[in-house]
Amino acid sequence: MQGDGAHFRMTSCNRTTATRGRAARWRGIGTAIAIALAGAGLAGCGGEQFQKGYILPPGALEQIPIGASQDQVLIVMGTPSTVATLNGEVFYYISQRTERAVAFMPQRVTDQRVIAIYFDKNRQVVRLANYGMKDGKIFDFISRTTASGGQEISYLAPLFRLIGGGTR
């Protein structure tokens, strides 16, 4: 009988050690999962970029020569964001890029553009402009000039204020 009791104590001891080993393994796996979830959660707090409005296809402006028809422009660029009549028709394609460093924080404007395609009375392209903000002023990145006064600037300034850039 004494042998049976010793055997029982030894088996009970082995079971306890095995249970402790499994518990330790599960704690290790649980810790690894917790670290992975925390890392994934922090990765979600990383910077985000947003594109709003028109997305200019690569090489699209190069496909529109001076003298191209309005129909050609529509095929290459698609429907404009807005249209105006300034000594002929103008198609405006408006876009804005923003970013935020951390999720749930406000977005900051990093770039905003207004692509303007000017047509004459015969609906032929007479000029292209790629307006953006440079040093707080509306700037044409194609002709490398600052937009001047007149009808054009009186139409562009409110557009940039509307999409968040303001003008000085």
C-alpha cells in the first residue's frame, strides 16, 4: 500500500509540474499576442495622407496641346470640377492633399491645386495653368508666374479659400 501512495504522490507532482509548464507557455503566448496588438494599435496612430477632389493622371497635361478641342480635353481629363466663362470657357480641376501625424488629430493641407484649361470662342485650348499656393500667393506652376489681378484672380482666390488655403 505504501508503494501505491508514493506512486500517487509522484503522479500528482508530475501533473502539477506539467500544468505549470502549460500555464507558463500560455502566459508567454498571451504576452506575445498583447505586444503584437499594441504594436498594431500604435501603427494605426502613424501618419495618414488624404487626396480630395480631382486626381491628375500621370502625363495628362502633356496630352493636351495648345489648339486641342474641348472634346479632347474631356476625353483626357474627364469632367471638370467647375466651369467658368472668362473671355471664353475655362475648365477647373480642383484637388487637395492633406495629412495628419496621428489618428484623430486635425488634418493639415500639404498641397492644393487648381488645373485651369482656357478655351477660346471656338472651344480650342489657348492656355493651360496649374495653380497652387507658393509663399501664400496663388502661383501657376506651368508658366512659373504669380496670378495677377482681374477676372482670373477674382475667380481663383475664392476657390483657394474654399478648399482651405486662403490668399494673402
